[in-house]
Amino acid sequence: MATGGSGAGGGAGGAGNDHYKRNTFTSYVAPLPGDMRATADTNEWCLPSDLRDVHLARPRLLQGEQIVATAPAYMYSPIDPMDNATSSGSGSSNTAGGGGGGGSISHNSHSNGNGMSSSVNDGGSHKEATFGLLSVTNFKLAFVPLHASKRNLEAGAATAPLCDLYQENTYLGRNEITLNNIDQIYTIAELGRAASALQAARMASHVSRRKKLEPFKQHNISGRIAALHIVCKNFRLLKFAFQQQDSKLSGASDHGKLIASALVRFGYPMRHDLSFAYAYREPYYSTLGPASGTCMYASKNDWARELIRCGASEWQVVSSASVPLLQNPLHAGKYTVPPHFVIPKSCTVDRFLDLSRAFCDSRAGFWVYSYGASAASLVRLAELQPAAQQDTKLENVMLELVRKCDERRQLKLLQLTDRLPSILDVRRSYQKLRRLCTPETPEKFMLQDDKYLGLIEKTNWLFYVSLCLRYSSEAAATLRSGVTCVLQESNGRDLCCAISSLTQLLLDPHFRTIDGFQSLVQKEWVALEHPFQRRLGHVYPAQGSGSGGSGGGSNGSELLDSEQSPVFLLFLDCVWQLLQQFPDEFEFTQTYLTSLWDACFMPIFDTFQFDTQAQRSKAVMDSQLVLRPVWDWGEQFSDKDKMFFSNPLYQRQKGDLGTQSSAAGAAAHRRSLAVGNRGGTGGGIGAVPGSTPSRNTINPQLFATVSSVPQDRFLQPAHRICDLSVWDQCYYRWLPVLDIRGGGQPQVDLFHRLLLSNIAKVQRCLEIQSFEELPDAYFEATGESRSSLHKEELAEKVEDEAEYVDGVERRRKTTTKAGTPTNGFSPVSGNLQLSSLSSFFPFGSPIAGDAPHQLYDILNSSSELLQDTTSILDKSSIL
């Protein structure tokens, strides 16, 4: 099996390596990835005991972050073949990048690997890995390449690395993931005597050698661990292999076991206060002030403004802090209502609370939106408690109260429980989709690729997306017809959030802006308390741990499966489908949606970390948790990264600008009613729990009752499965073998940005009658030089000084000269080469030849365009 090195040149040397005496020499220099000695079956060399070089790869730590375990390891690309066939045929095919199935994968993996990786062509077999330090902290799992760190220290800051062109998170490096993002951990046990790291990779291809570490079981990890596979919730697969040492010689411990034990302990917290958010006490200075367009729905005034905007005059806002029954400790535990909610005005608060006890989670008829001249309402309603399902009298009473709020006294009940999948169905579908998107080996990838369409269909993911779009379209059509629509679900907090949000996206253009979409998520998912903590698996309660044995762990695992369900990802996928069908109707891009899904597993931000507002308030009071809303994107990304959140083809309508400020303008007109804080700051949610309402509370009844929502901007999406696509950027970005360099939507987006930037520059030059800043594409299309035009412009300025008639300056040639070449306008510079950019850009892996200078020019031009509020687009909301 170790004779594959015969093609490496020097057959005698290769033969000599097959038989040698026990090596007792300890190397003090870390080996290069793919070193020939590391591929020998009889290898017993060991890493240096003092790890003099590995200390250069220490991870960057945040305030309050502590290292739990570290170990030298090899990191492999998730789909790169770790061990090619031993036959000379496949070896030569891989080396030449030939046409075989395995050879094709190896060649693609070699060309698309991480820019910091080192690839070694070992005879006929291709090995690619990165050696470095793997660390587990109380916040993340971090891998820092050793040799890349040394090169960076030697090179200094003279040149910007290519990875700077791709999205960079302030808190996470490219090879780092948060512990919240870890879903499954698999260990690959060592077979027999000490194995090399590449042998561990070969073992990983055998599923029988993989063992899953369950969060509910007390694992007694026996034997050495040769490799780890870590499956993330955002479809990323991380693979690490460990070079084992001879303990008799070096006295070293099992690195794999050390890392695995730390991950099981810190990756599956049993209490939420064990999250890193409680240890991270860095002061937060919010940039989301009252001027921000994102409404947090953290106060009564926020809901009152929405009532005014929608023209809903038959509804009233209730604050839990002002209800004596909810403040009574003896009765407060009977209700699980949010801090602020909207109920029918014809019903008293006490009567509503009495009715809510018959519904699951006390979700009885919450108003969320109104549309049209008749102010047809969208209402969320839970099902009756199991004990009360035999008698539907209370449900009929609640529906009648809602019906009275409708001008036409009409109502349509949309029963979602029977029409949409359960949260368990969504989880199973998600697991099947993730298994399809995270193949462990190239062989498995090829098997899946042969029957890809059938496997996608079996996941049922697109089917569930289709159902969500279908019934949200039905709800939107009901509201357009002037009929109130009631969405009823088991608890009114899961798929009800998705259908309600999609319905408002289809009807209201305000929610298609970045600020509006963030406000929509705050209202439907955060303020009305979607259980993010349970659905995203942020906490693993010790269910059944006291019973002992495997039975208790199994019960706890089943209970956990019934609670976890990525309903929010299903909603984001539905929004992505709308982006594909209506690309110019949304201000945000798919990069924004993908980044939003990643942000769900960032514990530093509280937006997606709690089930209820009561939990958030308790964390603030008891543990002094610092609240940071995820909508403050400047905390995570630079301006360059935030530019990719904005759609260059979106053009804000005049009505959208008025829609955002309609309620604020009305409040400004009535100066006797102070608007107060809009709740845009991070401390607005739960920062002052139990506080009394402000005396300056807005009363919606004092304002105009006409809806300001445009009624001619609704969308009618296609919802059949044949009309849907797979969200490749979110699901496939971690698979280099699927990366198409120079292709995909990112290329279209970049050229659109360059084209719009050139148009904006030409318009600016025409307005100020100065052509020094004309884009390079102009001179390439006309064949003129910038210096000659500058000289001619100076000469014309001298002539123009004498051409003033009654104070009016006359110009003869400048306008026509700048305007005529636009017919042959070329938006792309001749020297611009973006052929090596990833099709998952700004995600993916950078490689040599990514043309950083040209791309930086595009980004800088886009930045000027987005920041210029007088340009053809208004993008001030994101910067």
C-alpha cells in the first residue's frame, strides 16, 4: 500500500523507506503537509514535544474568551480526496487532471483549495492539507495554519492577502466556527498501531469507524482518535486528522481525544448562561439610534406606529407591564404573552387574557398587519389546548371578536397545521438536505451527483418551500380582496411566523428594503417570540440524564430532535426564492440572507438567542448580559462587506421613502405627543424590564386612519416546485468541487456594480461640467487619453472665461463630447480579469490570481455610488 511513491523520482530512495529501523529521533521542526514520511505506513516520527513552531499559530482571543484545549492537527478540504486509488492509472489521471471521475474531483480540489493550504504532488497521488494548531475555546473552534502564520510574519503588512477580498467577520476567522454552530461530532478511531495523519483520513472513509458523540450521553472515549468530522448547522463540514505520537518516547497525550472531550463539554451547553455571551463584557456602543430605519418593536410606541401606518383603527396595543393581572406573581405564570401585543379594541384586556388561557402558549388572536382601504387584518392564532379541544366555544368567541374588527365583517380562517409540515418534518427534511450538501468523501459525492435530482426531491425541502409560498400567496390574496385572514397553527410561533412574514413581503414594498425586512423579522420572529433557543439548538437541557444508562440519553436525544427545527432557515429560503423571481424588487441580496443565517449562531448578539422576551430580560437583570442586536452589522463586517448586502439594481420608489416616515411625520405634526425612542438601540429590548409605560405614549386613535401602504406594488410569485431552485450560495459554498471560477451570480452582480458606478461618474461629470473623473471605460471605448482630454478641457476653460453673456456661461463642445461615446460604452475595463473569483463570492476560498486591484476598484466605485444620496439609487440605509 505504500509503494505509490515509486513515481516520485529516485526508486532506490522510495524502496529504502519501506524498511527502516525504529526511529528514535525527535524532530523540532514541524513537518510540511503531505511530507513523504507522513504517508509511510510504518511511520513513527513524532511532532516536537515543546511545539516551538506551533505557538506561532495561537488564535486571536476576544475579551472573556479562554482556551480550553489545543492540539496540532491537519485540516483537510471537506470534499478533497484524501487518498487516491493505488493504481497507477488513477494516479496519472489525477496528476494530469484527466477525465476520470476520481481524477476530475482531485484536480478541481487542487485548483480550488484554500489559498493558505499547501499541496504536495506525491508521485502519482495528490495530497492537500494544512498543518496548524487546532484550539477549542469557550466561544469557538479555531484552526490557525502554522506555515501561513510564519509567512505572514515574514511578509509583514506589505501586501494585502487575497482573502481580504472575501467576507471577513470581525469575531471569526476563515477557519473558525462558533460552538453554537456545531451540530454533530464524529470521531474516527485509530486502528492498531500509531498511524499517520493521512492514514487517519483513509480510515475516515469507512463509515463503520465513525462514532457520533451524542450530547446527552456521558462518553467514555476509549482508544486513540485519529480524526474528527464536525458537521455545522450552516452546512459546513470540517475534517481534522491528528498525527499520533509514540507515548513511550515523547509522553504525549492523545490529541484527538483532547479536542473531542473539549467539544462535547463546551459545544453542548445545558444552560443558556453557559453561553459565551455572558462572558463577553466588551462595552457596546450602538449605531442604531432613533434615526435608524429598523424598528425593534420593543415598546408600545413601536406597535402604535405600525397601527397608524396600516390604518388599523379597530385594534389596541397592550403592554404587559401595565396590566395588573400580568404583574401579579400568583397569576403571571398562567400566561406566556409577549411584553407588547395588539388585540381587538372591542375586547377588554382582562376578557382577552381569560380567553387566551384556552389557547396554546396564550396566543389568542394577535394582530400583526392590515392592508387596503378596508384595513383587512392579518391575525395570528394558536390552537386550543388539548383539554379544551372538545369544546370550540371559546375559539368561536375569539374569532367573532376578530370579525368585528373587519369593516365588511368577513373572515377567512387559514388552518396551517393540516396544510404545512410539522416542525419535526422540517427538521428531518433539513437533515436530509444537509447530508446531501456535506458528503464525506469524493466517492459519496459522485454517487449523490449521479442521482442528485431524485435525492433533492426525497429531502422534501423544496416541497415545503413551495407550500409556504403557496399559502402565503393565498393569505395575501385574501387581504387584497378586503377580507381579514386568520393564520392558525398549533402554538402560533413557528410556521405561523413564516407565513405571516411572507404575506407581508408580498404585499408591502417597505418590508423589501433592508430596514423594513429587519423590522419585519423583529416584529414577527423576535417580538412575538419564536423559540429560537430551542429551534436552533443553542441549549441542550439534560433531559433524562438522571435515569442513567443509554435509555435516558436516547429519550433526551429524541426530545431534543422534537424541539430543534430550522424554521427560520425555511423562511429565508422562501425569501431567496422571491429574490430570484423578482430581482429588482428587493433592496437586499442573497449574501445578506446567507450572512443572516450565519448570524443565528453568533452568541454575541442576542437577537436569535432566546425563546421569549422574559428570558432576555432575566438575563439582563440577573447576569448583566450586554444586549447587542444583530442588525448593527458594523459590529461584524466592514463597509466593503456590507456593500454586498445591497442590491445594485434596486431602485427605491418615492412612496417607499414616505412609507418609512409616515408615522414619524404624523407624530411630528402633533408635537404634543412625543414619539420617544423607537427602540433602535440594543438596550431597547429588555434593558429596563418591568418599566411602566411612558406618559408620552402614542395614541393611534388621534391620527389618520387611512393606510399608507401602497396597494399597487404586490407580488404574485410562482410556487410550483418546477419554478424553484436550490439556494446554492448558502448550501454549497463550502464545497470547492462545485465552485465555478468566473461564473455564477457574483460575476453578474460585480459587473452590474461597475456599470452603475460608471454611469454615476458620467452623470456627475455632466452635472459639474468637469471630465477629469470619467471612468476608464470611456477612454477605452473612444481611444482617447486622459491627459489629452485634460489639456483640451483646460484650454476650453480659458476660452469660456471670455464667453459670458449677461452672466450666463456658454459651452460649445463639452456636453456633446462627453455624451457621444456613451453609445459604445463598455462597462468593463480591458485589463479587468475576474475569471478566478469564486462563484460563491463573497464566500468561498480565494486562490492566486483573484485580481485584487481590479476588484478593489469595483468596490471603491460601488462605495462612492452607495454613499452618494443624490445618485440614481438611494442606498443610505446600509452605510
